[in-house]
Amino acid sequence: QVQLGESGGGLVQTGGSLRLSCAASGRTFRGYTMGWFRQAPGKEREFVATMKSTGTSYYADSVKGRFTISRDNAQNTVYLQMSNLTPEDTAVYYCAANRRPTIVWMVRWNDYDYWGQGTQVTVSS
């Protein structure tokens, strides 16, 4: 069982930045594929970014160049650095984990087995 806990959400103005953190349990965190998703009110959960255990990453087009996913395996933590935020980025942000090895990009919500409780990000105009 993997437990995930996000933090770092909040209210920020357009053009601002936030860094989300997701702490994970488990002794084999370095082998996990980690992902970030978000869900805005009335919308489906959508993919934001993912990072394989190798450290390679992949982003949704809507955040490419503005968001950066990273991980600290010593701290069992994955981060999402968000910059140049717009009101369209307002959502609950979730981190997710998959313990199975993968060679493909995991961009669907059902690719992941474990989820955090989410953290709210609100971008004001």
C-alpha cells in the first residue's frame, strides 16, 4: 500500500508561481512512476505531468514550458513547480503513483493505482 499526501496549494494571482509537493510512503519509491493530475469544477480529471523512475518526464501540452515535475528519491517526494499561472489552471491537483515498471507514458488516470487527497490551486485574474 502506498500513501500519498499533497501540499503547497493556495491562492495566487495570474502570472504567479506555486510549488506542489507530494510525499509518498514506501521503501521502493525510486521505482515508482509518479504523476500529477488536476480536476476543475464540472470537468473531468486531466493529466498534467508524469515522471518515470528513470527521471524522464512528459507533460500535457497545456502546461508544457510552464510546469516542471521533479522528484527527490531520498525524500520520497515528487514536486510540481508551476509558473506563469492563469485562471485556467485553477483546479484540485492530485498526485498519483504506479509501482509497476513501464516503458510507456502513463497519461490516463486509470494507469495509476494510488492517489493523494488533492490540494486546491486557485489562480485569480
